[in-house]
Amino acid sequence: FPTATPATQPQFNSSATSPAPSQPPAVVREQWGGKYEFLLSCIGYCVGLGNVWRFPYLCYRNGGGVFLIPYFIMLFITGVPLFLMELSLGQYGAAGPITVWKCCPLLKGIGIGMLCVSTLVCLYYNVIIAWTFYYLGSSFQSPLPWSCDAVANAALCGHNTTGNSSTGRALSPTEIFWNEKVLGVVNSEGLHDPGPVRWRLALCLLAAWIIIFLCMLKGIRSSGKVVYVTATFPYVVLVVLIIRGATLEGSLQGVAFYLTPDWGRLANAQVWNDAASQIFYSLGIGVGGLLSMASYNKFDNNVIRDTLIITTGNCGTSFFAGFAIFSILGHMAWRKGVPVGEVADTGPGLAFVAYPEALALLPGSVFWSILFFLMLFMLGVDTLFGNMEGITTAVLDEFPQLRSNTLHKSLFLGALCFGFYLMGLLLVTDGGIYWFTLIDSFSTSFGLIIITLFMCIGISFFYGVNQFCQDIIDMICHCPPWCSKVLLYFKACWVFFTPFLLLFILTYIFIEMYNTSLHYGSYVYPRWGKALGVCMGATCCLQILIWAIVAICKETGTLKDRFQKAIRPLNSWRVNNLNSNGRVEEHVEPERVEAPFTVTLTDMDFTAMRWDSVSHA
């Protein structure tokens, strides 16, 4: 590895720098109303729909209980270190995804890329909430409109029908309700044929955005109160569903199908990739939501403790949810006399087809359906809070005049929600599911991995892994022996293990993207559709290159000098530390902090970014 020494760095004499011009009065930054508001907001953000509809499916597909081995290995090598990095960066800098890169202006594009990813996620994620609304409203009908007890479905349940199935397989009432009544996908030929807007879904989408707007109207002061309900209620429902499922015939077969180990699967690279991907996506890393929520913490908040609580809670919830899902799917398989694998599914197919069909078989199916879709609604809303917070915090930090004016801030939030609603109308057309699948497949694909990889490398080598650990110690206010040992482990992860695992995930994504076609059901996406998805992902990660060029062009001197200046923190980076009153204290007057650094990677000794003290005497 190359070694950069202090002698190679341009030296700046702070005494020769003219005093900084007087700054306008600092805007008071909001802080969480209590410790539990932050924890519940992060747990609600991380524990989303993927914990319920993706993890259980991956677990049974990848060897049952054996999948937990690579899952927890990836958690502690990739998930926890990156989670701590993002929380610490936001809390120490007290800034959003864009402004926080004052610590290394060269990498400002990482924040812009996070903003792009958040925008794509918000665009399609609220459509899921709209579907949930539709099902929640339909659940108040007795009998359920997708059950065999409904008059309209009597013929379907009495005689197998394949009229709407391109595979010749008999369709269930739940599949027909989902494809015809909700999506209207049978009226569309594909991506090129979106068809008209489905007005019922459009109204559900509008209601979803209105709820998001009202909950976030006062920022974290309002959303922080909402999460007391939305983040805890899903756990109550999961416990109730597990208890109910345990009393059903066939539930043990479902749980056995979920957990039965297949040790041979550990030799399959797909299993390790699925484990790493699930950890990565379920924790919401690299989207900016975690960074933004942490920026409203008190400066002395213990981020290491919070990281361990949130990450283990998220993974425990995923495992816990599997029992609620497979116990009831096991009962449905027993009722139908088929293997559990024939009724198990993932993604929307589980939440809106397989599981509703299983609930329709239970006594009191209306009650169980209402409970289930209310849980999905709250899981979706919590996750969307975090993604929206990433966008609003980024913009408000870049334009602080909006933050200081309540009316302007409300108008901005309203315009943002309305803009998302208008763009989301494409996803609630007859062919909207094709566009939904396209955005879902590429918005958090290779682009997000590249953004996170550069975040990890940038903090470790440009800002300095030692300096970053010292920042964490400064926030915790003391460094007990266990803290030093834990940070030594995180150093090794940030510098070596985590970047290499991210490269492994990225390589696997590119190979899979090249060798497999994108499809929804029997519809195979055209090449131009797949190319459009690749462009979406590329747009997000290209922000890193574009803004790095901008940062270098803003500096003076040779290319080497420009680069070295562009990786130095701006003077306002350390100014963002908050005192107990939540006001900004200015510590640094020079144009830039004098920060020569050393990167030496020999004998496992990492010395990075040694900060020299600025003249205060």
C-alpha cells in the first residue's frame, strides 16, 4: 500500500490566515425529545417489510437454520460496522447526508448519491403502503373478497380455473383479486403499456402521502411521537400471530420447513450473498436515513450502545417473524394437502397473495386480516419516515433558511410529498407493477453498494480511521477498556473486511445482472427496460465522480495539490458539535483545519489523519 507522510502534505499557517468573516446567528438544530424516540425511530426504520416478507423466504431457501450462520457472520463483519459508521458520522457532524461531507469535500457526491437512492425508494415504497391501504379497507368486508366464502369466488373455488394464468396453473381467488382487482395487470401488455391510472389505488396513494405529511409536519418533534405506536404495534401483532399459529394443525410442519438445516448449502456462494444482501438492505445502510436521524442526537449520545441494540433487534425481529409466517403457511399447506414449499413465497407475493389466502382459512378471518395489514401499514410508514427524513434533512441543511421558517419548511414538505404522489401515479396504473418491479430491482442494487463502499473507504483512508475512532471516543466522553477493544475490531472491519465483502456483493450483483433476465411473473423485461434500470443505478453512484471533479476544480494548484486540499475537512466541520443547549459553538477560525495525515498499513498498524491542534492560545 502507498504511504502518505506529513511531509508530502501542503502546510498551512493558521496565523497567516485572515480572520473569518462574521457569521450569521446559528440556527438552533432540533433534537430528539427523548432517548427512546431515536431508538424507536431507528428500529422502525430498519424493521420494515423486508423483515416479514423476505428474510423467512431466504432462510428456508438457503438451508433453513444453517442460513443463520452466514447471516450473523455478515451482520458483525458488514452490518454492524457500517451501521456504526453512519450513526457516528451523522451524530458527530450534526448534519445531513450532504452537509456532513464537510469532513471530506471530495466525497460530497456520496451524500448526493444517497439523496438519489432515497428519492427512488420513497417513490415506490409508498405504493406498497397504498396496496396495504386497499387490502386493509377490503378486510372490513365479511366474507373477505378474496376468500372462497365470497359469492363471486364460488365458481373459482369449486372448479380450478386457468383462464388468467399464462402457465396453465390453476389460480386461487387471492391471485385473481391481486392481479385483477388490485393491480389490473391483466389489462397491460408490459412496461411499454402502462394503461390508465387505477383511481382506487390513486386515492389510497394520496391518503398515504397525506398521512406521511401530517406525521412529519413538525419534523422529528411529530414523527418522534408517532413511532411510539408505529414501531411497537407490529411486535404486538407478531406475538399474537405466533400464538395463533401455534394452535393450528400443520403449523409445526411449517416451522420445520423454515428451520430444518441443510449443511451442504454453506458451500454455495449464493447463500453468503443472500445473507450479506439481506443484512445490508434490512438495516437501511447507505440511504441517508440513519445518518439524518443520528444528526439530531445529543453530542454525547453513546452510538456504540445504540448500534448494538438496533442491529441485534432488527435481526432478531427477522428471525422472530419467520415463526409467524411459516406457522400459518404450514396450516394452509396442511389444509390443501400440499408441501409447504408450494405455498411459500417472497415479496408482494407473500404479503398480498399467500398470507391473505392463509388468513382467509382461519375462523374470524376478518379480524386476522385487519390485524395483519395494519401491521404491514405501520412497518411501511416507519421505514418511509426514515427515507423521507434523509431527503428533508439533506435539503434543510443545505438551505438553512428553510429550517428557520416554519411556514417555508411546511410548504417544502408539502411540495415534496405532492411531487412524489404525482410521480407515483405511474406505479398505480394497470401496468404499474412492471415499473414498480423495475425501480425496486435497481434503486437499491449496485448503485447503493458502490455508494456505501466509497463511504467506508473515504472515512477509513481520507478522513482517517484513527481520527474517526477518536471522534467516537469524544462523543462517548470516556474510553473504558472494552471501548478500545471494540474500536480496534471496528478499525479492522472498516479498513479490510467490510470493503472486501462489499466488493464481493458488488461482483455477485454484476454477474447475476449479466446472466439473468429481469421478469415479473411470466413477463420478461425487454433489453431497453433493463438498460433503463441500470441507468437509474448508475445515476446514483455517478454523483460521486461528478462532485469529486467539482471539488477538485474549486481548489487551486497542481492536480496533486487540488486533491490533497479537497480531502481536508472544512473549517465548519468541527463547528457543528452541539453543546447542551443545542446551539453551535464555533471552535475554528481559519479557512481550513490544518490536518496533515499519515496512512501506514504495515503490521496491522493503521495511523490515519492525525489532527494537529489549531491555534487557540
